[in-house]
Amino acid sequence: MDAISYQRAPDIGAALAAASQPGTMFIGGGTNLLDLMKGGVMRPMRLVDITHIDGLNGITALPDGGLRLGALVRNSDAANHAWVRERYPLLSQALLAGASAQLRNMATVGGNLMQRTRCAYFYDTGFPQCNKRSPGSGCAAIDGNNRMHAILGASRQCIATNPSDMSVALAALDAVVRVAGPNGERTIPFAEFHRLPGDRPELDTTLHAGELITSVDLPPPLFAAHSKYLKVRDRASYAFALVSVAAALQMDGNTVKSARIALGGVAHKPWRANATERALVGQSLDKATLQNAAALAVQGAQPQRDNAFKIVLAQRAIVRAVQQAGGVA
Ligand SMILES: Cc1cc2nc3c(=O)[nH]c(=O)nc-3n(C[C@H](O)[C@H](O)[C@H](O)COP(=O)(O)OP(=O)(O)OC[C@H]3O[C@@H](n4cnc5c(N)ncnc54)[C@H](O)[C@@H]3O)c2cc1C
Ligand code: SF4
């Protein structure tokens, strides 16, 4: 058994000071980190409990009409907050599609963004080959069971997917992640927060060592009337996405004025389908337009042995999500 120390940080400064020690990790709800520690996948020497920091657990209105979600807001509180439900129903739906009620009651906004992949080989230390867990060791999934894995943006080093439902909605909404670190505060556009594996698959995000997520800022709500989070999974609840789609539209009558489409379950990060978005603008939501636009999202997809079905599934899910967002299905 590894010895670990535990401390509660009363404020951001104390959390950052503690995190400057090597081997230190922040702990939020603990719903991912503790599982990883129990399995020996992650072995921090020091845990800094950030859940008692004042000022990071509220949902506040921003002067531009947007909304700030404190990093410590529990997933259930975010999903059920009146402003989130009314102004960002896409986000509320995505949160409620994740995990279970008990887990959502514990999980925090910051922890959700930082949760690790659900690749079974990453979790099972009986498999020595995992570049994400042990850089340079290889990737057991490439020649293994890879039904759940990526079809877009993967590398020979890692084909894992990002498991967060909330992050898919935040990608579509163009959220901004605010962080505090040893060198002060900075903001990270959501599209730049998670990264593709490349030759550094051990890095999931662009967060620097010792940085603390303080909030996620949502821009003014443009899509409340026409949005849909569609999650396709093996079971109706308590299962990660095979493919998910966050679709957000602005409509001018029957014509699409603007579109945001993000996919989950297909890549190492939430995947914005920019070509699909462009193909929808100025069009009506007839089936041929939707199918053509959806096909653009998977151009260049590279399936693994067990997951070619995701190419078809992603297109069908996009069509259905956009139809439902636009009120034509
Ligand atoms: C059985 C099960 C089913 C699940 N199903 C789903 C699902 O369908 N969809 C889904 O999206 N999720 C699912 N989850 C994952 C769940 O959403 C995450 O475990 C949860 O969101 C993590 O939040 P947390 O606060 O508990 O994070 P923790 O476990 O406390 O931390 C996770 C990571 O985030 C870091 N961290 C936490 N807060 C911060 C911060 N403010 N700044 C910087 N780093 C931070 C920690 O150091 C750690 O590395 C499931 C989990 C389980 C156990
Ligand atoms: S896909 Fe990534 S996480 Fe899974 S075994 Fe390969 S390197 Fe590890």
C-alpha cells in the first residue's frame, strides 16, 4: 500500500502552494481519481481536497449575458439549475446523460472535464502496454478489443476516447475554461482544452502542472430554443457513449442561421464537426441535406478492427440530433 497525505485547501492560494509539491493531485468529488488510485493506475503522494475553497461553488450571471459555472459546482446542481435548464438545455441534457444520480451528486465541474479515458487497458494494470499510463510501453488496444475506441484524430500511440458527456456540450457551446496557476490566471477556449494524443498520449489536456480550474464560462445563450444532446450507448443508463452528438441551431423560420455540432465517443477530445456546421447554414432540415452534412463529419475517419460501425452510427446520430434540435422529428 502507498502512503499518501491529505489536506484541505481553504483557498486558491493554499491549493496552488500545495500543488507545487511533486506528486500532488487535486481531488474534487473523487469519483474518478479514487477509482484510479484503488486500481493502482494513478499513484499521487499528496491529495489536496479543493471542495472547501470558497467562491468556486456557485453559478453566476456574467455581464455579457453568459453564465459562470464554478469548478466545484456538483454535476447534479449544474444540470438542475433553473438558468442552465432554461438557457443551456443542451448542457443540462448532457450532464443528466452521464453516470448516475449518486455520481452526479458528487462529481464536480472541474473533475468532469479532467476525467480520464475509459479504455479498459488503461484501467487494467495487468496489461503492461498502455502509452497513456506508462509512456513508451505501447498500446494494447490497437490490436486488442477496440469497440469503444476512436475513429477520428487518433495516433499510433493511443486510440482512446474522451468519456465526458458534459464536455461535448461545452465544446458545442464554445465555453471557456478559467484556470489559476503559479503564473497567475488564464483562460483556455474549450476547443483548446482537451488535446489529441499525437506522440504524448499521457497528456489529456493543455492544463499546465499545478494549475487549478476555477470555472467554466458560457457565452450568452443563442441556442436555447433549438438544441439536443443525443447519446447512443449499450444500456439506457450508467453507460458511456458509443457516439454522442451535441447539436445546437439558430433557426430563421425553416432555415438554419447558424449551427454547432460536437461529437463524443469518437476521439481523444470532444470533436467539433466544423464541415457539417458549414454545410447546414442557409439550408432547410430536409433529410438529404442532413445526410450530406453528416457524412462530412466522418470524412477521413480511420476505424479500428471492432468499431467501423461508429462511422455509420455517428452519421445517423447527427441526422437525428439535428432533426430533434430543429423540431422536425
Ligand atoms: C460508474 C461510473 C459511470 C460513469 N458514467 C459517466 C458517463 O456516462 N458520462 C460521463 O461524462 N461521466 C461518467 N462518469 C465519470 C464521472 O462523470 C466523473 O468521475 C466525474 O465527473 C469526475 O468528477 P470528480 O469531481 O469526482 O473528479 P475527481 O475524481 O475528484 O478528479 C478527477 C480528476 O480531475 C482533477 N481535478 C478535479 N478538480 C479539478 C480542478 N478544479 N482543477 C484541476 N484539476 C481538477 C483531479 O486531480 C483528477 O485528476 C462515470 C463514473 C463512474 C464511476
Ligand atoms: S488506447 Fe490509449 S489508453 Fe488505451 S491502451 Fe492504448 S495507449 Fe492506453
